[in-house]
Amino acid sequence: MAKAKIVKLISFSLPNKVGQLAAVSELIAGAKASINAFRASDAGPNAEFTIVVKNVAKAKKALAPLGAALTEQEAICVEMPNKAGRLFKAAKRLAEAGINITSSWATAFTGKTASCILMTADVKKALAALNKEK
């Protein structure tokens, strides 16, 4: 099946203008922090960012000059073989456990592994459902 673990997210909004992703990634890189995953989207006058980082304290300190309100939360990262039907299996396990996925994103362009970030109201219950032996 898949390997699931709890990861930390930092979410924040910035004015929607050219160069914001460059500014965010420059600050994180300058702090020698690592972004494991990110998503950014247009939200009218704002740009909404969510980043997955290993060291939340280091990333939050690095992002402080932006002046954005940073929120921290946990999510699940599921690493699975990059094969047809693997996302279905993970999603079905969560559905069978009564867990609603409130947000998700993934990548699997190349290689043998796909990674998917899943946000739920109960990450511990989601982790147990995904790592349950069948």
C-alpha cells in the first residue's frame, strides 16, 4: 500500500502580485530551510500559499519579513507507487473510516513514487486508517 506520515504545513496570504513565489522561496532558501511541497493559488487580490516544511520554526522565522499572518497545521503526506489506482486505494480507506478530505494536492510526473498531501479534520485518525494492515 502506501506509506503515510504526518507533516507540518504553514499557510499564509500575500498580495497577489508578480514575484511573490520568488520572494517566499528566496527567504526559505536563505534560511537554509527546505520546502518539501507547496501550493500557491490566486484568490483575487491575494495569493494563498501553503508550504510543507521539515523545520516549521526555521521557516516561520524566515518568512517573518513578509509580515503575513502564518498559520500552522498538520496534514498527511502519502507516498505511494506511481501506478494507476493507488490514489483510489488511499482515498477509499479514508472514506471507509468516515474521514473527510478537506483539501489535497499531489505530484507524480516522473519516477516510481507519487506524493500526496491530504488535509483532514483528524490527521491521527487518517494516519491510522492509511497505515492499517489489510
